[in-house]
Amino acid sequence: MSIITKTGDDGLTGLWSGERVRKDDPRVEAYGTIDELDSVIGEARHWLKREDCRRFAEEIQNDLYRIAGELATRSGDFSKPVTEADDARLARYVAELEEEIPIKGFVIPGATLQSAKLDVARTVCRRAERRIVALAWDADVPLPLRRYVNRLSDLLFMMARAEESSDGGVRYAKP
């Protein structure tokens, strides 16, 4: 089976739930940005030095697959939706990193290659969140999914700081 289907040549694409929508539909924008985030995290993962950050990145990528599927489902139930437990897991990771690395001011992103990759992922995550919020004004987007993406940008920020802390220290803006 070829990946070329020609079914999108007319500017429409199929959702996971079977409906055909325009490729610029807010739902497609939302899960497309999640796909972009997944790729950026995949690249960052190759540069990470800390084992905990590599583990977090792999878990996040598995979660993002579920998030994209849930966003691509307009009718019916998605089989593995994001839950409050997923959000709580990310919050635990953030708390662990905050305990290790207290933030003491405004951070200048990208002190190391690995933190720069994570900072780019964080900004893509924020864009994905904006796309999801825009979709949520007109469609049902479950609260656990929205919370997860918000928490994820916090975790990516702290992962970047953890990588910096392990490799020379966090850079702060001068007042």
C-alpha cells in the first residue's frame, strides 16, 4: 500500500473518525501542530544528556500520539483519551525538577544545544495550545487534554533548565 492516496488533492483530509474536512480546518491545525511538536521533541531527544529528560521525552511522544488522535476525532469516542492522571504525571515531573533547580529570574533560552532544542519544543507547544484553545471555542475539546498541553510547556521549560543545570548552569537575563 502506498502512502500516496491522492484523496487530499482537493484540499480535504480525513479525520480519525472518518469525516472529511478542509486541510485548514481548526481541528487539522490543532493536531497538525501537535504532530510538529512531536517531531521537534523527537529531534531534541537525540541531544538530551540526562536520563530523566530522555525518559520524559519518550513518554511525551507517546502521549502526543494519543492527543493527535483525540483531536482528529470529531464524532464518537477516542479509545485512549488523555486523562487527569496524565496531567498529574507531568505536574509531578515539573515539581521534581523545580525542587532540583529553583528558578531565580527570567531565563535566557538556549544556554546549551539540548536546552535550545527543548526551548523550541516549548514554543511549538505553546502554539499548539493556542490552536487547541481556538478549536475549543467551537468544538468539544476535553479539559484534561487542554490541561495536559498547558502543563507540557511547563515541563519542557523545566527540562531545558535541568539540561542547562547539568551542563554549566542556567542563564538569567540581567535586570
